[in-house]
Amino acid sequence: MIPDPDLPCGVLLVDKAQEMTSHDVVAITRRALNFKKIGHCGTLDPMATGLLMVVVGKATKIQDLLMSEDKEYLGTLKLGQTTGSQDAMSDIVEEKPVPDLSAEEIDAAFKKYTGNFEQTPPMVSAIKKNGVPLYKLARKGIEVERKPRAVYVTDYDISRNELPEVDFRVNCSKGFYVRTYAHDIGQDLGCGAHLTALRRTRSGAFTLDRAITVEQLKNGSREEIMESLISLSEVSIMRGV
């Protein structure tokens, strides 16, 4: 059967803006393409920006495959303040003075979280407990036990160290919480920390180079957005399969 050229199919790379959910991006794409069979690969928190992979049509069949690949993030953590959500989206729950930490001490805290290790997901997350997302329980002030999950970090670097702020880049596995990474590093440094900025720059072989903005998605024509779709054959080539 010859595929219908008017039927959208492929992967759309979107540079997600702040203050919107990943589901918001899917909804905008559905309106732009006038097509319902659309999903996304790997949720980005409302605070986060950057690469969101949107799968359209038959590409939804490889959604899990694309979600399983490593990610790269750029982030900023702020030492001395701990929050309930482990990022800047909730109130400060504890403040401590930030010691005069050396670059070597900060690097050692990051280095501890390289290779394979376990990470306990935050309460403010989409993980479900008895069918209820944890973030809904957290809003009610309910905290439940979370099982640690196996994750890994293949690479990191620190690009700015101006206490109390530290900018970093991290390459990590699927299911990795950068918020928890920042929180745990702060705990190890003895003063606490939370994530104040996050940007996803890569997922597997896909980067922001070919991403369209949310404004382009909202204002572009259906034809322009269809032209931005990466075909399934090109996806296979990019992934080396």
C-alpha cells in the first residue's frame, strides 16, 4: 500500500518553552496538523526548556524505543536552599549557609554520581502509586515511599562556578531526574541545593539543530510543519539501525 502523502508521519523536534507542559506541546501539534495520533518522548517539566521529541502517525510505534535513549541536559543548581520539588517551582523548605567550597570539592560531589548508581525519584513526579501520580499526592501533603531506580551518568562537566550557583552539563540515562541530581549533590556538600534552570539539548542522536520553536509550531502552516517532520527512514539512519 502506498502511504498517503497528506497523512502526517514522522518525528517532530520541538524546542519547548518554559511554563508549558509536554502535553501542551502535543495539543498544539494536534491543532497545527489537524491530526490526533500524536505523542511525545520523555516528559519535560514546565520549568524546563529544550528538546521534546513529538511522534506523529506511525512514528508512535517507536515511541518507547526513542524514549529509551540517553539524554543530555544543561542545568543550573543553587546551593544553600532546598525545595519540596527539588527545583524552583515550589517553596524553600530549608536554608543553610553555603561554605567556601573549592572547585575540587564541588567537582568531587558531581563525580560521585557517575557510572551506574541508584536514584530515588522525587515526590513531585509523574510516577504512579496505586494508579495515582505522585505529584497529586504531594499536593495534598502526602509523602510515600519510592523505590530507588537504576540510572547512570556517562559524562558531565561544570561550566560555571559562582557560588551559590553552579552551571553544569550532564549526559544521562532514561528515567534520570536532574532535579534529584542537583538535590543529592547539595546534600553531599552539606548545604542543600535545588535546580533553577534546565534545558535538554540532546536525546539519542537528535539535537536542537533541527528543532522548531513553539511559536513556529503555533504560527506555521500545516505544510511547513509537515516539512519539518523527520521521516521514519531518516530516523533509522540517524539511529544507525
